[in-house]
Amino acid sequence: MLVQKKALVSELLEFRLIIEPTLAARAAANATKEEIAHLEDILTLQKAKVERGEMAIEEDSKFHYAIAQACQNSVVLKVLDVFMDYLGRAGSEPSKWRAACKNLLRIIGGF
């Protein structure tokens, strides 16, 4: 069971790496100043949690929902719902959250 869970987390993170650049580019093209400020606020909270060694699942979800909303595409939001549900069930390790946080900071730098 643990092996399957780790495989699922790896596949989910790989999926995220596949779609994230496109979503980030679309969001960057469409995001308002308020949406960008909201993304930055979420990242500040996420970074603080990760630095304390805590899981930042809630902040990660909020960040990706904010990106999806800035894309202005309802299908993206529905796919994200399914993705986050799977990720929430699978969980992850704090070290993976640190890497994810660094990736998110790179994304926000593109706005």
C-alpha cells in the first residue's frame, strides 16, 4: 500500500509539472494586480509553514486554485478539483513541499 501511495504522489507531481507551465503562462497573461497580490500572500504563508517543517497542503491548494481562476477557464478548475482530491488523499513529505514551494516562487516570478 505504501509503495502504491508513493507512486501516486510521484505521478501527481509529474502531472503537475506537465500542466503547470501552461497554466502559469495563461494566468500571467490574464491575472489582475489583485490576483497577483493574492498569490504572493498565499506564497508567504506557505513558505513560513514549509520553513517550520509543516505541510502546506491548504496553501498549495489555494495557490493552485488562484492560478486556475486567473486562467479564466472553468475546465481547469474542475480538473484541479480532481487533482487536489487525489493529492490530499495521497499526502506528501515535507521535503517535497519545500521543492514545490521553490517551484511556486519561480511561477510567481513570471507574473
